[in-house]
Amino acid sequence: IIETFTIASTIKAADIAAKATDIKLVKIALGKGIGGRGYFTFTGALPYVEEAAERAKESSENEGNLINVTVIPNPQPEVVEKLA
């Protein structure tokens, strides 16, 4: 899960993550009810997820738009349902 301060930075970070490794974007939430912020979730093999998260984090951090990055290894099905 990667959360940023702006819609544009969320889209950019999601694009970077998707192009960095073999991951699957699960959900992108933009601005609605969260004050212009955005987040996205993705899944894949743990090493790929970690690499994609690091790349997206670097991009958002450099622009001052990063709020949080969380990697959940092997999440429970209920967690996956809520995030999707």
C-alpha cells in the first residue's frame, strides 16, 4: 500500500511501481473523501513487491508527497478483500 498527498503523485507512483517489476495493481483510490490524497495497492511475489514499493517510495519522497508505504507479506484473505 502506498499513500501520497496528491492525486498526481499517486498516479505517478503507481505507474513507476507497475513498470518496475512484475506486480499487479489491485486498486487505485484517488481523492474521493480523503482530501485530495490517494493510495494504491498491488500484489505479487514478495521480492517484486518490495522492489516496486521502493521505486514508488523514492519517486514520491523526492517530490515531498509520500505519506506512507506498507508491505504486508502473505496477508490474510480478509485483508486482501478489504484492500481491493
